[in-house]
Amino acid sequence: MGGAAILLAPYADDYNAKLPIRCVEGIPGPITGYMDCPKCSFPLASDPAECPRCGIVVAKFLRAHGQSLEAVEMPPLLHPIPAGATAPDNESTARSERTTRAVALPLALLFAWLAVKGSPGAVRMLGMWVHESGHALAAWLCGYLAWPGPWFTPVGTERSPFFTVLLVGLLAYGGYRAWQIQRWFWVTASVCTLLLVLFCTLGLRSGTAQQLIVFGGDGGGLVLGTTLMLTIYAREDHPMRQDHLRWGLLVLGALAFMDVYAVWSGPINRLPFGENENGLSDPSVLTETYGWSLISLVNRYNQLAHACLMLLVVVYLAAIYSQTWTLTASTSARSESA
């Protein structure tokens, strides 16, 4: 085909017609248009990276089965277009994404800081769900049943071996599926989470686990808030990016993070000690029940917050560098084809 990409064009009189199209030759450029999954025939969108039904990576499947697909007759509707025809759109998209990666995170943190200063009650209402999810997540890691609710998270009094086995099984299966479709980030995440579950369940005594669960409220606000903010860097074909969910998660994560950070980096006399309708507050439980000193409590939350901020900075710089490299490569390829 020499410098041409294959356009999988639909029928002119029926744009949504389903075409049983298979690529049978080496692909020098991106697949554009519409096609079916070469394995399960599921209709795919334009420029597909993987099939959402069976999970294959389309380009790798085609390369691996090139010999067996050579006998498939090419439909007459396939016609070559210059490889550089889609380059301007790709370059524009890359520039837009680079701008997004450069400004979205700083602006979200600035907005969250202003919101915490201007309307702390409203921010607390949103951040409460992340806070309670932090309690629940810490409980799950330690083998306890828990369910996050509004302002209160019920936690089981004893570890549940059945729940731990179920969680380990789900993590192992998720890691296996990620390995099948060669998503190495999720393979690593599954393995690390699995090891963390085993450590917290088998290595921590019940009293220590209970302290971690209590600490996990505001700790979860920091860690989960950071995780939510990092969804802004989701890959191009991820649903969080295609469906624009990453913007809502970015704002929610920034609000949850800044709500907690403003408390533990502020004056000591404004720390939330005391009681509420559910009993002692988390800081009061840690200091009065488990004997944590005030300095240790404040330092641990601040150390966790600073670690999360460092992670945000590292990912922020890496994401900008990656998108800049992609844009440079796209520009160079277009120049060469011209």
C-alpha cells in the first residue's frame, strides 16, 4: 500500500450499515472509519485500539493472525487515502490534550482552594463521600466488611475470611484480564493491591488495623482525592476520557484533597477534635483511644499529603512530556510524508 492508510468507509446511502471488514495486509498508518472486531465481530468506533467486548488489542490481533486473514476477500468499499490526510486533526487533538494536561490540574487545585476558603460547608458535603470511602477502603484492605454511608461508615467487628478470599480472587482475575489485553499499568496495580491486601490482612494485628481504618478517613480524602485527580491523564480510548467523566472526577478529587489538606496544614486550634452524633471524631479516637500524640497525628497527615502532592507533580510533568513527545512525533511524520 506504500504510505497509505485504509479507510473503512460505510455505504453512502446507509451510514450506519454494518460492514464485515477485516484488514489483511500490514498497516502502515492508523485505522480510520468504522470496522468490526476481527475476533468477535463487535461493531467498533473509528480508530479502535481494543474491543470493549472481548478485550483484544486490534492491531496486535491483526498482526498475529495476518496469515489466516489473507484469504479474506477485500470488500470493494475499501479504498486507500493518503496517510497524512488525518494528520492535521491528530495534531490538533494532540495540541489540545497537551494544553489540557498543562492547565487542568493546577486550575482544579486553585479552584478547590478558593472553594474551601469561600464555602467550606458545601465542599465538606462533597468531600464527605470520599472521606467515608477512605474508611471503607482501609477496612477492605484489612479484611473487614464496611459500607460507606453519609457521615458514617459501619465496619464489621471481626475480620471476614470470605470477604478477603473474594477480594483476592477479584484482584487476581482483574490482573489476569489486564495481562491478556496487555494493560501493564493495571497488571502492576492489581499485583500491588493484592500484596497490600495480604499484608494488611495477615500482617497487621486487629488493633493496628482499627487504627488504620480510623486514620483512613482523612487519609482516604488525600489518597483517593489524588487518584481521582489523576484520571485527567486517562489514555485516549478510555471511557473516562471519551465520555468526559475525567472532568467531574478531577474536580471532586481536588475538592476532597484540599478540604483535608486545609484542615491539617492549618491552625491546631481548628482541628476537628470532640464528639458528634456518631461519637468521638476520628482525631479524638486516635488520640484518646489509641494514644497518638497530637504532633504525631498532625505530622502523619501532613506527610501523607506531601507525598500525594509529590506524586501529582511527578505525574503532571511526565504527562506533559509524554504529550509533547507525541505531538513532536506527529509533526515530524507529517513533514516527512509531505
